[in-house]
Amino acid sequence: MGERILCYIGTYTKTTSQGVYLYEQDPHTGELKFLNVSWAGDEPSYMAFHPNGRYLYAVSETGEFEGQPWGQVSALSIDSQSGALTLLNQVPAEGRSPCYVSVDGTGQFALVANYHSGSLAVLPIRPDGRLLPKSDYVYLQPTAEETARNKEPRGHCIILAPGNRFVLACDAGLDRIMIYQLELSRGRLVPHDPPYTQLRDKAAPRHITFHPNGRDVYAIGESSSTMFALAWDGQRGT
């Protein structure tokens, strides 16, 4: 689309908001022009693009979907000319309050972090962009000591490391950055060795991102108001 910049904004729909808002940004002034709004389920708070740019995935940060105690994930198609969204389908997030979604580099799977359930889910993606029910589910299990201290897992972010081999997930309740290997053949998260990096107590790592060099990682410690800088070994997955 040349210099055209389209901005998709997720919202909470408990009051007046109506879904995912689409704006066009002026590349010179930064001014935003409202284009339209699309329904993407209740509370479409966080979104991720498919690598082909034709689909968008949004989590519904709720605790109930189709009468079950979990949120949902919506698949939407993107009009190549207008940028408008069309809802394709919705599937369970397999946990309450899903707050993060990402898509692996091959476009085969959406990865979801569920906050209040302290869990992660892998959702296969069909060639037409629609989502299928989970291929894997992981509960972020606390140790007996953590349980005794009333610490509960809180899934808050899940991303692919460069190379699409490893998955990093923030557990804001247990103060960990989990490490998995992504098994593309079956859509499974295989615990790595070591299975996580432990941060300081009550750090509550919320989001994590890679530097463009692929070697440096930055995490937000929400409760401690701290930024963590970590070195990533892409060969060993540590």
C-alpha cells in the first residue's frame, strides 16, 4: 500500500467500545483518521498478524465462551484494499482471560497466553486463516513451595524466538520466563532443558521482546517497575 499506514486498535467492550478500530495514519504528520470498527468478540484486547498479512488474530480477554470457563480467540480476514476486517471464526482459548497471541513464522499455529488460568495454548491455523481447536495445552505448574506461599501462575506473553525453533513465555505469577521447543509436526510445546529462567521475586514479567540482533532480550517487570536485559543463546535455547 505504499506509504499508507493502517493501525488496528484492540479495546475492551464492557462499556461503549465496539471492537477493533481501524485508523489510517498520515506518515508525515502522524494524524490518525478513523476508518471503521469491526466486531471481534468481547474484549478484543491483544492482536497478532499472520505472516502473510491477510489475517489478524485477536484474543477475547474474558472468562466465558459458549458457556465454558475460558476466553476465545477470533480469526479475521483483512481486505487487501481497504484493510477492513471480516470475522472468520472463533475458538476457545482453553483458559480464562487470554491476554496475548502470536503466530509462528510458518503461519501454522497461533500461540495464546491465558492470564487467570495460568496456561498456554497452541491453536492450529488452516490455510484459509481459520482457527482449529487446540493442538496443545500447558498449565504453568507452581512448585509445592510456591503453592504454600500462595503464588499462582499467570500467563502473560508468548512469542517465538528468531529461527522459529524456541518459544518464550512470561509467567507473571511465578516470575519466570518459560522456554519451550515448538514441535511443528504436531503443534506441541515441548519443555526445554532448562525449562525456564527465574527472575527476582515479585518481578511479574509481563511482556518480552527480542532486539533486532536476535541475541538480546528485554522483559518488563510489571510489579517491580523494572526492565530486565537478558542474553539469548539461540543454539542452546537458554
